[in-house]
Amino acid sequence: MSAPASIAAWAISFMYCRTSLPSPQWHDATSTSTRGRNAAIDAGADIVVGHGPHYALAVEVYRGRPIFYGLGSFSFHTGHGGRRHDSWVGMMARVAAGKAGVEAAFQFVRHNDRNETYLCRLVDEADALAEVIEASRPFGTKLTPEGDTVRVGL
């Protein structure tokens, strides 16, 4: 048993996923090093949460554990230099663990004029879903829409 798993019911690793904006690869998680994220799971993390670029990014499954590369825009209303970002879409992960193993899904979120984060209907986020599916393809991740959420095949 790894050290994190021996002292906690859950081990969650938060990692900054830096990319060089406005590089053409800003949305490509494979353009950043995956070694650290995989090492976190090898060390006992049950989930890896990536943040940095404020976009919905790829989802990877490594050794049966989810790696979410782009959860940094869950509620990101005001950007660098005080600029307001009206049209950014974020992701809210839903992860559960039990005796049967880990289950993971996500739902897209946005914010309104009062900077309140709200859950999106998946039918309204077809473009965002297509981008996440395409970005996740190099990892072989299976993403299955179910209502307004997207199940991550672990």
C-alpha cells in the first residue's frame, strides 16, 4: 500500500497543467508532460485534478484512475488583468469510490452575470463535448454521454 493510501480514504492530487497560450496546442494535454500525473497515481492518488488553462480539457484513465486535465475553469469569471470571460465552459467532476471500485463522470458548467456557476445541459454543449472527446482520444479514454453528464470509462 502506498503512503497516501495508507493514511487516507481518498488521495487526490492537484497539479498545475501549464501550457503556452496562445500556442496551437493549448488544448492538447498530450503536449504537456503526463509523467507527473501518472506518477501521482503510481504513488497512490485515486484521482488527479489538473488546472491551469481555463478550458475544458482531456480526460485520461491511467491504471483505472481518472486524470482530469482541465478542471481549472469550474468557476472562473474574472481573468488575468481583471478581464471578464463570459463564454468559458468548465467541467465539474463527479467521482465516487466504494468496494466495487471507482466511478467517474463530469458535467459542463458555465456562469451567469452574477458569477454563479450553473450546470449545463449536455445538448447545449455539443461543441465542448466534441472537443473533450477529441482531446481525450490519444489516451484511449471512453467517454459516454448519459443525460447531462458524461461517464468516464474506467
